Amino acid sequence: MRDLREYRRDFPILQATVHDKPLIYLDNAATSQKPLPVLETLDTYYRTYNANVHRGLHALSERATAAYEAARRKVAAFINAPQPQGVIFTRNTTESINLVAQAWGRKFLTAGDVVLLTEMEHHSNIVPWQLLSQQIGFQIRYLVVREDGTLDLSNLDRMLDGVKLMGLTHISNVVGTINPIAQIVDAAHRAGAVVLIDGAQATLHIPVDVQALKCDFYAFSGHKTCGPTGIGVLWGRVDLLEAMDPFLGGGEMIESVTLEKTTYAPPPNKFEAGTPAIAEAIALGAAIDYLTGIGMERIAEYDEMLSSYALERLGSVPGVRVLGSAPQRSSAFAFTVEGIHPHDLSSLLDTHGVAVRAGHHCAQPLGRRLGVPASARASTAFYNIPEEIDALVDALHEVKKVFGYVRP
Ligand SMILES: Cc1ncc(COP(=O)(O)O)c(C=O)c1O
């Protein structure tokens, strides 16, 4: 079995330098890096069998279609979906959530209904519901986030009263909290709600099993899962997908069209109007092969080890405050440094070759709840190593010197 550290060699970008320093890439929550098999899959597709899918009766089109549908089966196996038919290719998590809002919400929500979200959501699981609520008039309720970055579940049953749909993130992109999804889904189902999970921060870090989670919809992004940009996934229970109206109309999603009326293809095609991101879907399949080749359990174990190391090292720097302290957490660490604005911090870390994100991380309500409107965020992946955490910590000490920060 290859040592996990050896997988670094598969990521050409990890050899890059930034400002003449070796790149220390700690912005994996924003997007992950891509291993060679993914890059090669894109290249091979365009060089040797670029063709449109599902339409041509020629060899290239048949090959492209077979590879595209094989990718769908790989995604299904990756998240343990009961059948590939429930896997819809979208552009990203954001589009997957908008699809649920527009195709399920528009049909099944009415004024007086309630949608339950949480204060920890990324804007992409808040704004689509607000947009729809403005049109339909349903109420949006939010589960509160506690100081430690966990959800307050003490009054979950009461919060679920009258709820038709609950949407929540599997893992927070700010405080790294891994939410107890199966427990929440059980409660939501008892209350009669359908549950949508935003898995954007999960698929790179932990095994995902939609049947064990018992959720109804699961959304994630290819680019955060070692795949290319431009490809995302919405998995949905097939009976729900069948009952939903289409999201976008056009070619490929129809059964028959007359000048008066259209009937639709069954899912997943009903939700894949127009030419899809063919190369990207196939390359996402390659990313999934790559990740499953390493083993998601193994990745999760390594993640836990690296996260504890990062927490310990960051915690040892005077003036650094790491946000959230959930017992179950993944590898996104938002933090502040006393006396230094996160934007300055991130720009100065960059001069040391260290890439972190700064700002509100597209989760303004969470920042407000924690009383920290902006923070820096380091986020690791399985191809990061403890020495890179050391480099971050060394760079933090250097940045503090620039600001003349001395602990009072
Ligand atoms: C928790 C979470 N949800 C949704 C998204 C949106 O993902 P995308 O921009 O790929 O649609 C992100 C991106 O950072 C995220 O972290």
C-alpha cells in the first residue's frame, strides 16, 4: 500500500512556487487540487473522443456516452446511492441546491409552509430559499449555532414543527463541524420533512453514504472533490425526482415535443437540459476512482490526524483564536490573530507562499452569530503534510513581527 505522503507526487501543482517560496496550499475548502489521472482524463477526452453524448450514432459519440454514463455509476457507488438514476450532473453544489429549490420547492411549497435551515449554512444554501420564499411566501426558520460551532439541537422537534423541507450542511466550511446528519434526518422525517444535505465540504474528507444518512437529496461539487470545475452532483430519491418538474428546459430532457406541449424524459435526463459538462463529468469519475483507490476511510483517518495537529499548532501561537471546537470536526479552521485584519494576514501569508482564505467565507450569518465578521481560514486535504502546518505557523510568527505584535 502506498504511503499517503506519496500521493503528493500525483499533484503537479504542489511543486509550484509562489513569490519564490514553495507553495503551501491550505485553501482546499475553496477548491481542491487535481491529481494527474484527472488531468490526463480531460486531455485524453479532448484529444481522442470528444463528441456529444446521447445523440450520435457514431463511434466517438458512443464512446463519450459510455464514459459519461460510467461516471454517473461511479458517483452513485461513491455516495452509495441505490441507483445511478438518482444522480444528476449539475455545475456545482450551488446549482444542485437551486435545482431542488426551483424544481421541488416551487412545486411543493406553499405560503404558510416552513423551510428549516441552520445559521451555519453557506450562502448557497440560504439565498436560493430566500429567493423562492419572496415569490411563494413560505417562512424560513434557522437552527441556532452555539459558541462552540455546533448546532443547538435541544429544541429540534419544536423547530421542525410544520417544516416541509430542511436543508443543512454536512460539514461547516468555516468551523469544520461535522453535523450529526442521520440523527437530524430521523427527527426531520418524523416531522414529515424532506431533507437536503449540502455535502460540498464532505466528499473530499469522509466516506459519504446517502443510504446511511437517510437523506432525500445530497449535493456536492466536483472541484472540491479532486475533480474539475464546472461539474457538480445532485443525488435525489428517484420517487422525489420523478414527482418534480424540470429545472431547465431544452434538448435532452424531453420525451416528446409538439408545438403545444412537451413530455419529459425520466430522471436523470429530465434535469440535464442541453449539452452537459461531458469532459468534466468523466474526469470527476477519474477523481472518484483516484479517491476510492486510496480509500475514503483512510483519507478520513489521516484528515483527523492532520486536523488535531493543525489545531494544536495553531493553538500554540499567542494571539491566535481558532473558531469553533466541535468534538466531531473536519479540516477547515477559521481563525483570527489579535491586532491583524484577516485580509492583511492572508496577503502577508501569501508572501511566504502560504495560501489561505480570508473574509466571511460566504457564511455571513455564521460570522455574525460567532461575533467574528471576518477571519482567515486554513483548510487541509489528504495531500497536505504536517510540515506544511509548521510552515503556516512559522509564517504566522513572521507576520506578527511585521505588525510588531507582542502579547500583553
Ligand atoms: C458548505 C458549502 N456549500 C456550498 C458551497 C458552494 O460550492 P460551489 O461554489 O462549488 O457551488 C461551498 C463552497 O465553498 C461550501 O463550502
